[in-house]
Amino acid sequence: MAEESRIRSLTNGLGLEIERLIRQLPGADPMLRGNPTPTPPAAAPAAATSAAPPPRRASSGTTMNAATAAAKAADATRRIELAGAWLRTAAAAGLGTAVLYWPYAHECGWLLHAYLGVVAAVLVAGGWASVIAWRVRVAAAHVLALVVFFWGVVLAAEQILPRIGYAALPAIWSCGG
């Protein structure tokens, strides 16, 4: 019984300390519901407020505060990241599709090596697009990039496995003889 009361007093003490620390944060909501407009600190020195840059003017002539400008900059950055992720994914998918129309024979020789180089490029492009889409948190682009990557694995396996003895009909690397 004494142990329970000690744990409760520690928990209440920690809870009070956490609430006190949260109240010290500028714009913090003690109920943790979120505050859409952060409030400035109560005891801001006069020198710090006078050194702040004047609000910027928007194109329509209205003034923007720093939070609005930062939100617009973050939105623009997010759009650029999204566009970059989708462009990389589209380029990888285009390369993965274009390799289907390889115009040269690739059974052996240097044309086989050139074809395998393009397949390696499909693998790298799919992997690169997948990593970027994961970082930017674009699920659809990430899945498409993974499909392109695995398509490159299939293309590579189709050429390499018969040449290393893993198929019923073996193939050769060089056409020489």
C-alpha cells in the first residue's frame, strides 16, 4: 500500500513537472490539442522585437507575417520534392518500358553486355526513385519505383541465370565459339 502511494506521488509530481514545462513553451497547449496560432513569448526583450525584420509585402499589397512566409516556403519546397519524386519515378518507368523495345540482338557478345548495362540502369533508376519517393513520403511513386526495380531484376535474371548454369538451356556470354 505504501508503495502504491509513493508511485502515485512520483507520477503526480512528474505529471506536474511536465505540465509546468509545457506551459513554458511558446504557443503550447496544456491539453495537447494543438494551437493553430502560436503566441509570442510573454517576456520578450524589447531589443529582440525591435531587431525583427519588417513584415514582407505579398503581391496583392497585404503584409505577410513570418509564419505565413515560412508556410508558403515549406509548401513550395514540398511541391518541388513531390515533382522531383514523380519525375524520377516516371524516368525510371520510361526506361523500364523502353528496354522492352531493345532494337539489337542480345544473345551474346558486346551487345549482350550493352543490354545488361541498360538493365543495370533500370535497376539503379528504380532503386534511386524508390529511395527518393520513400524520403518524400509519396507512397504511389514508391510502389511504382519498386515495380520498376523488380522489373529490372527480372530482366537481369532472364539473361544471367542461363549463362551461369541455372537453366535447362544454357546460354553463352561470347559469340566467338
